[in-house]
Amino acid sequence: VAQVALDKLEMTKEEYLKSLKDEYKNVILEQGKNSDSAKKLESQMKKLTGELNENKDKLNEVDKVAEGFAQSLGKTKSVYESLQKTIQYQEERLRILQTEYKNVILEQGKNSDSAKKLESQISSLSGELDKNKNRLNDLDKAVDDLTASMGKAKSSYETLQKTIQDQEKALDNLKVEYKNVILEQGKNSDAAKKLGDQI
């Protein structure tokens, strides 16, 4: 999405920049490099080139952030799913050990070596299970934070796209107005020079 908007922006501004360069060459040939018209066109070209590069950099930054979010989300999902499977396995294993423990107590007594061994295994597994459940809760929070950050990044991206569209519309309107003034009053009229400065 960002690349399409960037390509459109570059094409529009690059086309306009090319026309400014062509006009600049003509003005230099007709009026000289140090004429007011040549200086104004040169200034416009520098300004437009700067804006083009700035917007291009901003969109590239947004693309990098979006790519980083996607990678983070993919890694987090993989870890999350793995942790869920581990917890499920541990819960099932704990149920089995608890059942075995009850049977051993009935058959051999609570103080038997088998009962003590199972009790130790249950305690150890319960501790690991609690740690993994806490990790899963932490991952849930991290996913929520990541989702919120992605929402903010999307909003910033959309705002940047809107700004670029508004700039393109304003630039297009100035071009049309500039052409009309040139046709009506000539290239060197005050109105044409003023519009040229705005473009």
C-alpha cells in the first residue's frame, strides 16, 4: 500500500520536477541564469525535490515499522502456540501423576517411596506449569500492546497518505492556475511569478 502511494507521489512530483527543469533550461536560454525567473524556478525545483525526498523517507520508515510489527507478531504467535501446547501437555501429565499418587497412597501408603517420588514430581510439575501460565499471560499482554502499536502505526500511515494526497491536490490546482495565468497574462506577469513561487 505504502509503495503504491509512494510510486504515485514520486510520479506526480517527478513529472512536475521534470517540467520545471525543462522550463528552467528555456528561461536560462532566453533570459540568462541570473534572471529572476531562473532563480525562482531553481528555488521551486529544490523545494519540490526536498519534499519528494522527505515524503519518500517517511513512507519507507512506515513500511519498515509495519514489517517489524508483522515479524514480531509472527514470532509472538509461534511462541504463544508452543507455550499453549506445553501447558496442555503439563496439565494432562499433572492429572495423570495425581491419579497415580492417589492410587499409590491407597495401595502403599502416604509415606511410601513411590508416593514421595510422585509427590515430588507433582510439586515440580506444578511449579513449571505455574511459570508457563505466567509466561502465557505476559505474552497475552505483549500481543495486546503490539496490536495497539500497530493501530497507532496504521493511523500515522493513513495520516501521511492523506497529507500527501492533499499536497498533490494543492499542487495540481496551482499548476492549473499557473497555466491559466500564463495564457492570460504571460509568463513574466506578477501573478504568474507569484503562483510560480507557490508551486
